[in-house]
Amino acid sequence: MAAKKKTLDVNIMGRTYKVACEDEEREALLVAVEYLDRKMTEIKSAGKVASAERIAVMAALNIAHELLSYRATPGSFDIDALRRRMNSMKATLDEALAAEGL
């Protein structure tokens, strides 16, 4: 029998999403969710973007820009930790977009 995937309920911009998450990734996912929620809330508060999909895309672009800025400075961060964080954020975004029917 296949093992049941573990899920975690997370809250992003007032909406709850179920995200697949192993126990050892829980803390990293929660940090990523908090970071993403903060970025999306900042964008929403600025009032220039209305839909959740557009807010998510703008947040992803901002985070990608941050990543590329860090990459320009070798040795400035832990790439493995960043990959885990990005995978967690991708899973969260996938869940958010799926909930929107996209």
C-alpha cells in the first residue's frame, strides 16, 4: 500500500491551502509561506494589482529578482537551502493557482 502523502494547511493572503510537505521540510515551508504571504500582501497593499493570480506572478518575479541578485554575488548564500525554499514556494503557488482554477 502506498504511503499517504503528508499535507500541511498554510495561509496565504487570508486563504488556506493544503500543501504536500514531509516532516523534515515543514519548517522551511513555513518560512517560505510567511515570506510569500508578506510579499503578496505588500503587492496587494500597494493597490496596483487586484487579482490573486497577478499578485502571485508579481511576487514570483520579485523573488526571482532577489535570487538572481544573490547569484551575482558568489558565496553569499546556501544554494541548497534556497532550492528547498523555492520548491516549497512553487508548491504553494501551484496550490494557490489550482484553487483559483488556473
